[in-house]
Amino acid sequence: MNQMEPPSIRVSEIFGPTIQGEGVLIGLPTVFVRTGGCDYRCSWCDSLHAVDNRFRSDWQAMTVEQIWDQVRALSGGEPLTVSLSGGNPAIQPLGELIEFGHREGYRFALETQGSVARDWFSTLDTLVLSPKPPSSQMSTDWARFEACLAAAQGRPLTVLKLAVFDDEDYAYAKDAAARYPHLPIYLQPGNHTPPSPDTDDVIIDITGVMRRMDWLVNKVTHDRWFEARVLPQLHVLLWGNTRGV
């Protein structure tokens, strides 16, 4: 690549405005920029179309200006929150995009598992760190996770968010909370019927998801873990596995 060329960002999809469906910003009108590529491969991943390299041909290499043209058009030029998701968006060069959008009054939230630290984390408005529990079949490198916290420099609103499928995941979430008691923690029941990367019309087991939600609420209240916030994935309840909402 010519050294004068701006770095490109691999983008799986850009959509919205819709609501943020989970975590600390749940319900907030948002435009999503979903990047392509991930350094993890979670067993229950619900966005394999943005993770699996066999879908790489569907990802567009875009400049900051190209991305921003779409974000601005979707939002009608009215500043709102832009969610940077993936995959793992931390593997993409997003610092210039954040700077570009901030000049126009937009806010930026990023969710990552905490495996790749970037100096531009400190320029975010919200940083959601979502380490993956045992059910994901991934392991957490806590030194890398702490490097992400250090990169944020305490500037963005930084929170923990964990999917919980079973007792082992719940124990992992409690351990994570004990490691970082200064971080607000959000728990959500895992979606055990995620879509395949080839389609988004897989029927979702809402009854099963809500049963897990009830179980999780009961666990938290029984243990008097009153610092934890238990929330559903609102987009799953509204639209199931439909993509782009």
C-alpha cells in the first residue's frame, strides 16, 4: 500500500438508526458500524458474518470519509451515538474515525473482549469490555485486558458486560467483577440459538432465553450481588435474530 494512502477499515455492515439492544446504553438511538475480523472464535457467536474469514469477500475496505458519508446519511446529519462493533473492532484502525465524528458532535461507543489495546480507547465516550466466559470456549488473558484498561486512561465511561449461559459462566462473571470492583457490571442471558452466518431467519428460542433470564435474576438476588445489573438483549426480544436492526 502507498504510504500516502489512508488506512482502510474493514467493514461488515453499517446500519441504523436503531436502538442499542444491550448493556449500559440499552435503548439509546444508535448507528452501528460493524467491522469485519476477530481474534476470537466464540462457540456461540451471533455475528459470524463479521468474524469468519470465509465471509471476508463481503467486507468492504472503506476510508473514514466513506464510512462517515453513510453514518451522516443514516442519522440525517443529527449527532447521535455510533456503536463500533464486530467481530473485534479493536483490530481496526478506528482512531481517525472517532476524531472525525467528534468534530461533528457524534459520540462513540466500542465493545471489545479486551484482547487488543489501542491508544485511541482514551478518545471513546463509552468503552464496553466484554471478556468471554467459559461457554465461549475462549480463554481470557487478563494482562491484555488490563492493557485495554490502561489504554483508556480512565477517560471514557468504562463498564464490564458478560453473557451468562450457565453456572460456570456465572462464577466467571463474579470473578471478573471481583477483579475490577470499580467497573459497573452488566449481565445478560446468552442467546443459545444464534443465527448462522448464511442467514438471519433462524427461529430463536425466546422462551429459553427468558427462562435463562429468570434464572440469572434469581441467582443474582439470591446471592445478594446487588452491584450487578441484569438486562436482556432487547433487540433479540424485539426482532429475534434479524440482522441490521
